[in-house]
Amino acid sequence: MIADDERNPASKADVRREQILAAAQTCVLEQGFHRASISKICKLAGMSPGHVYHYFENKEAIIAALVRRDLDHVLDFTAGMRASADVLEAMIDRIPLGVAEKLDPRDASLKLEIAAEASRNPNIARIVREADACSLKSLRQTIAEARRARGLPDDDKTVAELAVVAAAMFDGLVIRGVRDPDTDREAVARRFAEILRGVFLA
Amino acid sequence: MIADDERNPASKADVRREQILAAAQTCVLEQGFHRASISKICKLAGMSPGHVYHYFENKEAIIAALVRRDLDHVLDFTAGMRASADVLEAMIDRIPLGVAEKLDPRDASLKLEIAAEASRNPNIARIVREADACSLKSLRQTIAEARRARGLPDDDKTVAELAVVAAAMFDGLVIRGVRDPDTDREAVARRFAEILRGVFLA
DNA sequence: GCCAATAGATTGAACGATCATTCTATATCG
DNA sequence: CGATATAGAATGATCGTTCAATCTATTGGC
């Protein structure tokens, strides 16, 4: 075989790890952390239970990797925003997309599971909080830039407060999507834009 | 023994049921639904595992009762609001309390666990959605009354949209409390009040 | 070019623990 | 006495994890 480590950065081991994580994600999504057993995961990943432990130390390591992967994905999503010329318009343009994604019950399940686990598992909490600090920082930069462009004060305190409120608004949609699946996405997006313009840029 | 069902509505059976629910709540709070086993619950409640099944058909019935009890408590909280003379002031006065409660990580654990479970367990979903419909209705009435008192349009569509956004804002705090335990409660409460006055009453 | 040696990939049975649940036996009380 | 309350052992399933055995593929000697 041609050496993977030179021609292809995704070695066989990496592929296997990814298979396990994908299977674990499906299981957690469908049944939650508690019922996502190793036996189900390895069956879905098409390998034996013993082999799973060749790539992950234990079940918690799988969960931690899953959490980290999901949070990395979120960070990627927000990263593109600050690259735009008009940051505010980029934010507002993305609201309908962000609202739709957060309200999607398929995503909600995993995110809620992660949050619940973080509220009592210190290892998961650390991962979640690192990602959140990074995500909030990005949001603060975006808000500060939008305010500067409009000649508004962009002191740290103001910007930080607005970022927390904005984060809370979007985070809340994850719960709303579960509590009321028929939530009107268009209306929420419109009202969110209204708040963004009316409060965040005033 | 004096007949409980006449003199005291809390019969011995009700007391036992409540013991079980209290123990179950503690277990779920500390370890989540998955690790809240019958053996732990019955040990904490001070009774044998067999006896638990004398009062609940199975584990899911305990969880369902726990969910229902938690949601009833939330409905009680919001019910008092509409009784006030000045509904808007009552709403705004209650913001700091509501913010503090939602950001409390002790409450968050149970609420997130319930939401996560609802996103894939139809029985739990039904209970959660019934309670949410009730809670949202209450919120709509409050907002409509506040707007009427200020001569603002109180058409159903507008009010419904605002209620959803307000619910999302507070729901989001549950997740924020987990993701960033150091969230500034005073600042969030102040900004929320600002949004309530600036957007909901305009 | 072939064969033995070796190292990594993979298996699946087995382990002890714990799970939700059931059942029978005993205790308590009206 | 009859009925309800309660206990706790037993059941079979499933859990996370381990481990010795087997397969596969690459390497090095000839």
C-alpha cells in the first residue's frame, strides 16, 4: 500500500475513528447519550466492540470527541461572518439561515444532549465552555465592527452584553424548536432582525 | 388511621409517590435520566425497588410524572403575572428574577434533560408541548394586555410573534448558564428590559 | 519471486456490574 | 381476618470493558 501518511493525510486509523464518530452521532441523535451503547455504535459502524476500544480509550472519550466535533462545526459556521465587507448586513442576511438551523429538531437533540451533559460532567463542560468562549469572542468582534461602522460606541462592556443577549436569543431557539415544532421561522427571523437593528445598533 | 382522602388530600400513597418523585428529581439532577436508576432512586427514597413499582407502572411513568410536575411549577410561576394591575411593570419587575432562575445551573440540568428527552420521546414530547402551549398562551395574554394599555395594536399575529421571541430569549438563558456560568445576570436583565420596552411595546 | 517473520487490524466470546422489572414472602394495620 | 404496604431476592437483558485468538498485509532474507 502507498504510505497514507505522505500521500493521504486521512490514514486508515483516521477513517476508522470517523466511522465510529459518525455511528455514535447517529445513535446519540436517535436515542440520547444514555441509550447510545457501545454495542449499538459498533454494530452501526460495522466493527466489533473490541475494535472500538482500539481507537478510543472508553465511551466518554467517544462522547467527548463527538462534542468537540460538533462545536468545531459551529465555530466554522460563525467564522465566515466577519470576513464580509458589511458585517451588519452579513449578520442580518444570515439570520433566517441561523434561525432555521437552530429550530431544526434534528440538530436540537444533539445540542440539548450536549448541554445537559455539560451541566454535570466536568470534562464535557470544559470542552463546551472553551468552544463557547471562542464563539462569543467572534460574536463580540462582529458586533463591535458593526457598531464602529455606524459611529456607535463600541466599548467592551456594551459589546459583551449585547453578544450575550444575542447568543441567548439564538440558543433559545433550540429549545423552542422542541417545545413547539410549528414555530414560524419567518416571523422569528423578522423579529430577530428588528431587534438587531433596533437595539444592537442604537 | 383517620381517612386521609377526606381529612387530608395527601394520602399515604400520595406521600410515597411524592417521596419517589423527589428522589428521582435529585438523581436526574445529579446524573441525568440515563444514570438515574431505579435502584438509586429507591435507595434515596428509602424504600425497596419492588415497592416503587407499586406506585408507578415503570420508570418512564416516573419520568413523565417528574416532567409534568416541573412544568406545572413553571406554569404557576407565570400565572401570577397577569394578576397585576400594571402588567408591563409586573413583567419588567420580574425580569431579574426570571433571568436569575433560568441562569441557575441547578435548574438548567433538569430542564435541558427534559428538552432533550422530548426531542425523541413522543410521550415526553406531548407533555412538554401541552405545557408550552399553555405557557405561551399566558405570555400572549400578558403582552396583549400590556400593549392595549399603551394604545398599541394587539392583533393576534403580532402578539404571537412577540411571545415566541420573548420565550426564546428566556429559554436561551438556560443554555447560556451552562455554557458560561459567569454570565452577568444584572447586565442580561437590564438588556432584556431594554428590548422589552423598545421592541415589544413599539 | 517466494516464504517466513512480524506488526497491526480485527474479531467475538467472556466478565462482572448494573439495569428495569417481577414475584413471593412477610409485616402492618383496619 | 383481610387487605394493603413493604421487603428483597431472583430474572434475564444489557451495559462498558477486556483479552486471547485470528486474520491481513507488509517486510526482509534468500
